[in-house]
Amino acid sequence: MASSPTILVIGGGLSGLSLSLFLTRFLPQATIKIYEARPASQPSTSGTINMTPNALRVLDHIGIYQSLIPDGYNFDTISMMNHRFDTLATIPMAGAADFGYQALRIERSFIHLALLAKVKEQSQIEVIYGSKCSSVSESDSGVTVTFENGTTSTGDLLIACDGIHSTVRKSFMANPEDHDPKYMQQVSIGGFISTSEIEKYNTKNATYPMMMFGPESETGANFMIWPYTRAGDEVTFFTTISKPDEEEDWKSYAGDGLKLKELLTSVFGGDDSPWNEMVRKTVELSDPERYRFWAFYLHNLPDKFYSEKARIIIIGDAAHAMPPSGGQGGAMAFEDAESLAYALSYAYGTSKLEKLDKPQGLEIVQKWSEHRIARIKTIQELNKRMSDMRKGNSGSTSGMMFTFKVWVIWILGLLGVLGRTRRVINDYNAKQEMINLFGEDVAKLE
Ligand SMILES: Cc1cc2nc3c(=O)[nH]c(=O)nc-3n(C[C@H](O)[C@H](O)[C@H](O)COP(=O)(O)OP(=O)(O)OC[C@H]3O[C@@H](n4cnc5c(N)ncnc54)[C@H](O)[C@@H]3O)c2cc1C
């Protein structure tokens, strides 16, 4: 088996597909089987996603970055504004000169399909759809996965890429309930609209994307308007709203655009609304058919991303879900994928993959895991600040908190703190990080 290890990847989302591509490059004789619960006819979820330079660097290394540019909206800054439509700060997000890449907002399915197209070029990778994993187990010699339909598959190594509600995480951790996803008391509601329908209300010629903060209310008050097409002629708009109680039936929201539009109208619309016309009109003119809904969940960060024998490793949302308000969950999944592929290749080499449970291999997986956990903690902390900024006040008075928030944004913008934060996020380069961790040998891996 040493010359042709079998690597089982559970989940064919962003992390599963990108990891598989890096593994085939570094371990060309490996057989990789991706098991995906979704049907082949519907490989991706819908919606748009923001890709910052740290994510785009990984996509560039995979070889799909250039092909995505014609399908997404490039930008370098975000206009932070108040509800009256005054600009508070212009926050640097990205930029070719400073970070190597402009940021890119794009339909998520374009990234997914570009990754899938690359995967299809690789004869070593097989994607098996409609295969929902129900449990995993490891032994000294390998790993076994069982599927809901009762079938099983075995391999040398299993990488869990099965998202926030990961079955693999529950299956191999000592106290899985400690890592059950918890509702974060926030939901996001948004939709899509043509820029031409709302541009006339952009009375101050503010640059897109716009992130607006308003007076606190029980529901929280923030509103984003974000182009996602190359020409910027279509925007997605969304808000994060505080909703203290988890509801059994989120699906009834997701499928009911009228209900979602009514909810947004109750927060932002109406004659006595303090919100600017750009926001009010965006909600008023939006098509209920094009609304989307997400409830935010998080799970506790495990203290390591691997099993006892290190034959099971978790990455992406399965390992460390992030609140979407920070826009870094996908980026972290990509960083995990590239860095893990380097670490595994360095640790075992193709011919030594079966020695995963031996001390040296364990030590390297452990080092990788510690490195990633430190990085995730840093990004989670930065994310939390952004998430808190969007939270409601749950009933306490508004004016003071809002004024304080506006001042914080303004002062941080003035001092360049927000720009320095971007450097921490944007500059991650998996190869360099792995060279720093394991030494110059890693530089030989291509
Ligand atoms: C509203 C919203 C906005 C976001 N915006 C951004 C953003 O702007 N920028 C950013 O970087 N990130 C963003 N994220 C986060 C990002 O979407 C996730 O972090 C990313 O998708 C994680 O990728 P993943 O591959 O780990 O998990 P997923 O994308 O969840 O993929 C998991 C895959 O595993 C499959 N699966 C699940 N269970 C099983 C099973 N038992 N057996 C087999 N297969 C299984 C699923 O069908 C899925 O295909 C956002 C998230 C949300 C919800």
C-alpha cells in the first residue's frame, strides 16, 4: 500500500476539493476518494462569497484564480457608513500592490465548479456522490468509513471535510457533545438586486461595497450592499439580525421570501425609519423570490485536529466553524487544505504514508494542528469583533452605544488599525508557513 495509499475525503465542499487537488500534486500515486452526501446534480450550495487575498492565494496555487476573475467583482476597500449615509471610514481589504490580490466577491458555485473541473482532470481522484458518512473508525493499519446506506470503505487515511455539522467529528472525538454546533442568536437575511435599480439613491456616490451601521435596536442594525459580478451590475444585500431563540423550523424562513422581506421591511422600512433611502429602497424594490436566509452556528474549537492514531484529520468548518460575519470560514478551509497537504507530504513522503501512527508522523501532524489552531484563534478573535459590531443591543438604549461604535470605527480607521488587521489576515502563505514550521525541505515540494 505504501506506493499507492488510499485517502478517503469525506465531503466534497471547498475544503474537500481543494485538499484533494493539493494531495494529488504532492502524492501523485495516491488514490483519493471523495465521498459527498449531495447528489451529483447539485454539487454546490448557492449564494455569494467574499474571497480575501489569503484565500485567493490558495486558489492561485491550485490554478483556478485567473479563471474566476471574469465572474466576480474585484475591490480593495469597503465604505463603512452610518444609517444617514455618511462615510465613517474606508477600510482597506485587499489590493494587488499591498497583498498580491484584490478581494473578489463571486457566486460560490463558480469556485465550486472550477475546483470540480480541476478534480475531473485528475484520474487519481474519484468523487462518489449521494454517499452520506454515518461513522468512522481507525485501527493501527487503516481507517474505515460507514455510510448511511450500510456500505463501507477503507483506506490509509481519512480527512474530514464534512462541514460544521460534521459526522466524522462526532464519530471520533472523545466528548463529541462538547463540540456540538450552538446557535449564535444571529441570523442573516439578504437578497439580490440590479445595481441600476438602486444607484439613483446613492446620492453621495459612495463606493461599493458598503457596510452600514445604524442605531441599535433589539434586532441589531447593519446593512451591506455588495456587488458580485465583474461589471458590478448586480449586488447582494444582507443584514445580520439578532434573534435570541433558536427555531426548530429555520427551513420555513429559508423558503419564504415574502416573510423574509417583511422582516427586513419591519427593521429598515416604514416612514419613520431612520435609515437612508439607499437601504429603504433596496428592501422595497427587492424581489422576494431572490431572498436567502442563514442561521449562524458555531462549535467549540477542538484542542487538536486529529485522532489518536492521526489517521483521521479534520479541516475546514468540520474543525473550526467561523461566524460568516467575518467572511473567513472559506479562506480558513483553503489555508487548511494547502498547509495540510504540505505537512503530510513532508511527514511521510509517498512511500511512507502507511506509517502515519509512528512517532515522527504524529509529531508533524501535531505541529501542523497546533499551528492551524493558533491561526484559527487569531482569526476568530478578529471575526468576533466584527460580529459584535453587528449585534443588537437586546433592548437597552441605543444612542450611547451607537455613538461609541461610530467613534470606534472612525478612530480605528484613522489610526490605520483596520489596515494592519488586514495584513494579519491577508498575508498567510501556506508554503512559507510550512517552511517556517518544518524547515527548508518543504521548499522542494511542488
Ligand atoms: C451565509 C454565509 C456566508 C459566508 N460568507 C463567507 C465569505 O464571504 N468568505 C468566506 O471565506 N467564507 C464564508 N462563509 C463560510 C464558508 O462558506 C465555509 O467556511 C466553507 O464553506 C467551509 O468549507 P468546508 O468545505 O469546510 O465545508 P462545507 O462548505 O460545508 O462543505 C461540506 C461538504 O460536506 C458534505 N457533507 C456534510 N456531511 C456529510 C456526510 N456525513 N457525508 C458526506 N458528505 C457530507 C456537504 O454536503 C458539503 O458538500 C460563509 C458562510 C455562510 C453560511
